[in-house]
Amino acid sequence: MIRSSFLLLLTGAAVIAQPLEAVRVATKSFSRTVPLTGEFAPYQSVEVRARVNGFVERITVDRGSRVAQGQLLALLTAPEMEAQVAEARAKTGAAEAEVSEAKARLASADATWKRLKQAAATPGAISGNELEIAEQNVLAVRGAVVAAESARTAAQAAVSRRE
């Protein structure tokens, strides 16, 4: 350390010199820790619940992991639901068969009605009542086709809902 004294003159007035200490500049690392009390809270939290009873097959994330919307968190196995899906698929197959059967009946009824209509062109070959019955049968079978197609759509929706 170097000690020196100076006499300073300010606007003509004398000021008594104070001894000054000079030190060499040295580089040192600086570190300070301040203990603070606090609590970590997630930015967003949600409660996750299964809609059906089942068994946890696999968990794909860990506690505290960052997840994206729509990301798979856990894979559950529900044997009862699998049975219900299989049942719904079977009902869809049955509804498909009903649609096919109704379309075949419609083709048959339509062909019968057309033949009767052709035969009715000859006077006295077919009664008007028979022709009317055949025409109404075609309309009824068309309604059955529409109903079978609606049942098929409902069965397919049930499969989607169960899956």
C-alpha cells in the first residue's frame, strides 16, 4: 500500500489533505447465495381420470414431465370394453347383412312389379289389384332398405363410440 498526502486548493480555499490509501486491483470470482423460502407450482395442472374401469398397461410420462396437448399419458386395458367393441362390431356385421338382404328383396320386388306391369298391358291377364299390391310391396321394401341402412349407420357409430 502506498500512502500519500495531498493539499487540495478549491476556489482559493485551502483544504486539509486527508491521507489516501491506494491498493492494487486484483481479479476474484464473486459468488453470493441468498436463502429464500418459496414454493414451486406448475404453470398449468389438470386432473386426469379414466372414463372406464381398467388396468394400467403402460405409463408414457414421468411426474413433472412437460406434455403437449393430445399426448398419450397412459395406456389402459379394459377387457369389458374390448368385449363391448367386439359386440358392436358383430352388430355392424349383422346390420350390413340386413342391408344386403333388403336390397336383394327390393330388386326381386321391383322385378316382379315390372313384369306384372308388362303383363297388365294385355287386357285381362293381370288384375289391377295384383299390380297395386306389387307396387306397394316395392315401396315397403324400399322403406326396409332405408331402415336397414340407418341401423347400419347407428351400429357403425356405436363401434366408433366404444373404440
